[in-house]
Amino acid sequence: MKKYLFTSESVAPGHPDKVADQIADAILDAIIKKDKHARVACEVFVSRGYVIVGGEVTTNTWVDTNKLVRQVILDIGYNKPEYGFDGHTVAVLNTISQQSPDIALGVRKTGSKQQGAGDQGIMVGYACRETPELMPLPIMMAHRLVKELARLRENKTLGYLRPDGKSQVTFVYEDDKPKRLDNVVIAAQHDPDVSLAKLKADIITKVIKPICGKYLDKKTKLFINNTGRFIVGGPVADTGMTGRKTVVDSYGIGVPVGGGSFSGKDPTKVDRSGAYMARYIAKNIVAAKLAEKCLVRLAYVIGGHEPTEVSIETFGTGQVSEAKLAKAVFKVFDMSPGGIIKELDLLKPIYRKTSNYGHFGHSGRPGFNWEKTDKIKELRKYLKLSN
């Protein structure tokens, strides 16, 4: 029997890097809502008392960036001066400039077959049968833990919690299936007047047990605020930047990342839209029962209308050969940059909600069209398999 440990982590909305991601995607949404053909590459740096917004934007509209930055910070929960970083007093420096005309040459006619990729790059998509969302269980459980922390903070059930936090789970796998939790790690920022004993008891009973459920046993080790306290957090304790949580945003460390991050980028950037299409393909292959798990790899060249690589890997679980699957993918999916935008309806302000708890695994949520499994019949028909 093959037995091993596997670990994944996630971060709360108040984590400095996620603050930056949310600001970048909020700016993107505000621009694309008014000008759906805008070109946006927004980068954000957050630190003690200030936010720097940079990047390149080409648009015929205007948004109040300073006001937007402050509102996002307040929405996250940084709304009190004692936090050391709050939306009321933070300084905002806007250094956004216009997109290079050399890049713009390769990107035309948004959403059309003639549109080229906004840059070169490699994108990866993945799906497996470990969860109903067809995602790896460790990353999904890590997301659920920090999501529950945020929910209990926002509804005042655990009103002493502050916005920053992290989770980490280590599963024991047997024969490539998750069997039990070896350990769970929670770091939860909190007010100074709560005791560690109370915080631990609350998080165990209200967060860990409800979320982790059957995977907990007497051997599971729990590490909650393992240094003893976590009062100072967020951008006061650590600087944050867009694009530094690509593994958290994706599938966990078991799946390679393409290299490009997502937040702050409009859908002409295949770093983002190509990764969404790769997930869409992989999820439909697994949902169609063509494989138990599937990795899709795409590559593009700047200005190119089609991918330069389409690779399918099913890790020995495929019902047909990987070569046949690749042919079916070419037939069923339009992988041109313009085709991706059209198929997934990406010219809408849908991006801010992707910047927390991963970009994948949100089955049924409006806007996450790459999570749909509407190509099952077409794939099986092309492969001459019964439905």
C-alpha cells in the first residue's frame, strides 16, 4: 500500500498579498464595467499605512482609484485605527500608466478569432475526483477553513477576530486517496483581550470540527496560533503584493503552476484566461468520466491566435488515450484567445470575487463559467462513447 503525506495552505482575505489581489481585481472590475475592451495590467503593493497602485491601463474611461482602494480595504475589515492599517487613513499612490503600443499591436478585436494573445506563457488546468467540485481535497479544505474564519468574524460570532489569517492541512494519502488528517494549522489574527485558551476552543469547535469532520481522528494534531498570539497582522506586519499566492490561487503544490499570476489582468492576458480555459477543459474531461484526474497544459506566443501547445495527462486513469483526448479537445474547445473570452464570457466585472479562496472549485457560482461541465456530451460524442 502506497502511503504518504500531502499538505496545502490557504490565506484569509486580510492577508497582505490577498489585500493586494483584491484591490487589483476591484480596479479591473471597475474599468471593465465601463469599458469592456480596456487593457488592464494592475499591480498593487501594500504596506504599513500606504498602498501603491501601478501597472499599465489603456481605456476610454476613468475610475476613482483612490476611493476604490479605500473601499476595498474597508470591505475586507480593516476599518479601525487600532489595526494600524485601515481604509479611512491609508495613503494611496497611483502610478498607473498606458499600455505599451508594441504589446497592443498583437491584441486586436477583443473576443474575435483574430485576437492575439497578450503575451507568451504556459497555463495549467487540473481536475480530479477527490471532491464534488472536482478539485484536490487538501486545497479545498484549506480554503473552507479560512472562509469560515472570515464568516464568523463578519457575523460577529467570533467578533474578536481580525482580518488576517492562514490555514494549512496535511492529509495522509493511501493508494493516492485522502484518508485522514495528520495535522491542521490555523493562524487567526485577533484582538488583544482574548485569551489563547478561548481562541483555541472556539476555533476547534466552530471552525475545525465542522469543516474537517470525518477526516479528524484522535491522532490528528491541531496547531492554533502556535506562537501564542497573533495581534499585529495584515500589511502592518508584512508587505503584500499582487501575484504572490499563485499556488493558493490554483490547486496546491501537487499541480504545477504556469508561472503567471491572475489578479489585476484583463482577459486578453492568457496568464489568466488561458488558465481558466485549461481548468474548463480538465474539469469537463473528468466530469465526462474520461479520466479520474486530468492535467491540461496550454502555451501561447504573443500575438498568436492559437495555442502552441495543448497537452493532456491523465496519469494512467484515462478511458481513452491521451492522444485521442487531445484531438477531442481541439474539436470541442475554441482555445484561441478571442474564443476563450467569448466561450467563458470574460468581458464582465467578475474578477474581484475570484481573488479569495482560489480561482477554481466554485461550482455553481455566477461568473465562474470555467467551472461549468457543459461539454460532456460533445466530448463523449466525438470519442464515440455512449452517454
